Amino acid sequence: MRKPLIAGNWKMNKTASQAEELAGALKDKLKNENKVDIIICPPFTSLEAACKVVKGSNIGLGAQNIYWEEEGAYTGEISAPMIKEIGCQSVIIGHSERRQFFGETNETVNRKVKAALKFDLTPLVCVGERLEEKEAGRTFSVVESHIKEGLTGLKKEEILKIVVAYEPVWAIGTGKTATPQEANEVHSHIRRLLTGLYGEEVASRVRILYGGSVKPDNISGLMSETDIDGALVGGASLQADSFVGIVQGAG
Ligand code: PGA
């Protein structure tokens, strides 16, 4: 049985004081929630403030990116041990916005996933096709290269520690959601790929989240599909009520 997971990707939103306020509202409204795992991913500068609020609660903390080296002359970068010490248990890796605007590739995703695992952080590894790739009928092959190259060299026991997020780029922040059936076809394909690479026992335990315009009113349809185990939520994670609605709809 895979426990549902809802993760909020705050992107470049919320100063430290705003993060404290939102985290506080979520902690209060979600305090009795135990059917769903919950993670919030504020920007780096708000992690500490959010951590103080959610520490010891049922809300986990994640960062949105890391660099793969542990320390050194890498101006502007943040490492896995830095976010670990500040209280993170997880980190988003390979988000399409990083691939699109910041030169992230499958190779850098792979290095970052390994760095996260080394520090016992759960990598939330994002995969997904762009609109032109979808229109060219390349969804499965793009997702396949993201999975195979992004996870290359990982051992079975490491695969059990990751979460995959399928985020069709054309559905992110656009209000266009993949239909539950459409998303589930890709999720099932991802699980088949993982089965081929690591065996059924491992593949059946990996959580695969959907991301792209998830809202309180479309989460239950998505969750009713066989291979959708939760969601990575952007815009709707920025307000307590909509994020709470999604968490409740996933349980
Ligand atoms: P969205 O973003 O929910 O605003 O579409 C999802 C994401 O980018 O993780």
C-alpha cells in the first residue's frame, strides 16, 4: 500500500515572515490529518522560519533544489548538508522550471539525486514532457530518458527512497490539467519502466505524484487512478485553504 503524499512547491514565493504565517495556518488546519503524508517546500531563505513552525508536526519540510557538491567555491549554491541541518527531510530535483531556465539536465539531476541520498534526503524527482514533445507523440520516450538517465547508477534500496513526480510541462501553471486517465497512462508507463529496471517489488513501492494545475476540485479524480499516489502542487499550495482542500481530497 502506498500512502498518499501531497507536496507543496512554493517556488519563488513567500518571504520568511509570510512562510511562517502560511506554515502556521497549515499546521493548525491539518493537525488531525494522518491518512496523507504532507510536505511543504519553501524557498531557501524561508526554510528556517517554516521549520520552526512545523517541527514535530505531521508536516515535512523540503527544499526546491540543491547543488551536488557538499561545499566549496560554488558562489550562490546550496548543498545537501546545508538543507539537512536546517531541518529538511526532502528536496525537489529536476523541476521543469529548472530544466527550462537554469540549464538542468538529466546528468545534473542524477548528480543531485545521488547527493540528496548521501545525506539521507528524499529526492522528489520531476519528469515530464513539454508541449511540443507531447504533440510530436514523444511523451513516453521523454519520460523514459528522464527516468533512466536521471536515476542511473542507483541501487534498488536507493530507489525505494525516492519519489517520482510526473509533471507534464504544458499543465504547469496553465490551468490545463491532464485528465486523470491521461496522467495515469504515463504513471503506469513510469511504473513499468521502474519494474524493468529494478523489479516489481521495488516498483510497486515507489510513489509517483502528479503535478500540473492540481486544485481541490480535481485531486480526487486524479487519486482514484491506480498509479497516481499524490500530487506536487504549485499555485494552489500558496494559500492555506486550497492546499488543505487538496490534502483532504487525497485522503
Ligand atoms: P502548478 O505547479 O500546480 O502551479 O501547476 C506545479 C509544479 O510546478 O510543481
